[in-house]
Amino acid sequence: MIGAARNVFAGAPALLLTLLTFLGSHFYSAGTATAHEASMAVMTLREMAPGRYFTQWTMPPTELSYHPIFPEHCVWNAPDLNCGEKGLVGQLSFTGLGSKQSAAMIRVITMEGPVQAYTVSAANPVVNVARDPGHDLNAWLDLANTYINLGIDHILRGIDHLLFVLGLIWLVRGPWMLVRTITAFTVAHSLSLAAATFGWVGVPERPLNAAIALSIVFLGVEIVKLQRGEIGLTARYPWFVAFMFGLLHGLGFATALTTIGIPSAILPMALLFFNVGVEIGQLLFVLLVLALMWAHRTTQSMLPQWAAALPAYVIGSVASFWFLSRI
């Protein structure tokens, strides 16, 4: 029975224990935060007269020294911004983009026309502000660059999501089933991410985050069953479990976009680019784990038999701590 349940991680328990210990201990304190929290600051500019704006942080930055860098012809004496006859056009950036503040957005509420939004990140620190961003190619390129990088940053910071993906891979038997499982998870969280971002569905944040933690506890139990020779639901139908829990994780991803007030005019493209970034980050993580697994198998190093179940208990204990912290 155990032989029939052999999964793609066979022969690499020491590698997985090392990876799990790092993920679990390094991010153990993540349980007190939301499951998928965006480290973005948002400043709103309301046009009071042609070229004159009232500025206000609608989502404050993590550090008080953090501030925007407006085009040279603009004069900012907070909360007033005066850009004169030229208006708010030119290059826009922020100081201090990095580990504590991964991205920032400026929402411009004009006297006439739709709300405009410009987002910068550590990977894309400068954007070009245009009078008509809807017809400015550079504005769309900036949008793509920013939200793809924001998606990558978001998934790599989402340690609970990465633990869930790692647990799925642990339970999968064979490379093609792994492809099906990851595809099912991707499709599911893409659907629920879109539904939540557009406001079609909504779930209170704390119960949602607690449920995401429980999904990881479930996988931990399934891994222990597999190691005892029992074929659980996930080992039998990993793609089905991945799809169902993927819907849950997608709702968690949506909080990164719904809390920052993206204007409806650019929301579909921002969602698309953000989701592309999430998938890139997830793929990088899966490839990293598979590459480490292959490298570890070639060394043929093994853990003592008593330590075989330790990674499953690491997953379960960390996720249980998160669950208790989030309820």
C-alpha cells in the first residue's frame, strides 16, 4: 500500500524537512496578520481647481518618511499640490520603496473624467503620468510591469499559500498528476480572485483567513495518513481537493486588490496582470522545490526513520497556530 502511494517527493525527506522548517519558523509570526496582506500605500489626489489638488493618504505607508516624488513643475506643500497650467503630467515616483513598502498608488480624482490610478513598485519605481492614460501606451506598460511584479511579490510573501502548494506536491503521485493538480489550483483561485475583485462574492476577512489556515491543517493530516499507508482523499483525488481549496485561497488573494481602491476603468487589466504575477511566482516556487528535490535525490541522503513524519507535523502545527491566531 505504501509503495502504491509513493509520491514525487520520495527519496528527499531531508530536503523537505529543511525547506519546511525554514518556511515554518521564519514566518511563524505571520499568523497574527492577514493571510494575504498587500504592502501597498495609497494616496488620493482630488482636483479642486485646474492643476491644483488636495492630497490625502487613504492607505497610510508603513513609515512616516515615505512620500511621493511629483513632476518637477509641481509644488507639494502637504496637503496642497500645485502643478500649474501643465497639470499633473510627467514622471511620478515614491521614496523608500523596498521590503517594508513593496508598492504605492496615487489615485487622481479629476474635476472631469474618470478616476485615474498610477502604481509604482520596487521593481517599477517610476511611472509616466499622462493626461489621457487610456490612450497612452507607456501608461499601460507601466500598469503591466507594476501589477505583474506586485503579484509575484504577493505570492512569495504569502507563506500560507506556499505551504499549501508544498503540501499538495507532497501528496501527488507522478508528474502528470502534479501538472493536473497545480492547473486545477490555478484555475480555481483565478476564478474566485476575479469574482471577489469585481464584487460578485464577498467573505469576511477573519473567517476567510482562518479557513485558509485550516486547509493547510487538512493537508498535514492527509500527509500523515499517507505515511501510515492510508490513501486519503487528497492522495486519491489531488486535483479535486486543489480546485476546491483553490477557490478559498483565491478569495484571500483578492484582498490585495480590493483594499487599495483600483479605479474601475483599469481594474480588469490590473486583475489580469496581478494574476499573471501570482502564477509566475507560484511556478517559480514549484520549479524551485522540484529542482531541490532532484538535486537532493542525486545525493541519496536520507533522514532517520523517526523523522519521516516530522515535515507533516511542521505543516500542521504552523497552520494550527495561524488558525488560532485568526479566529
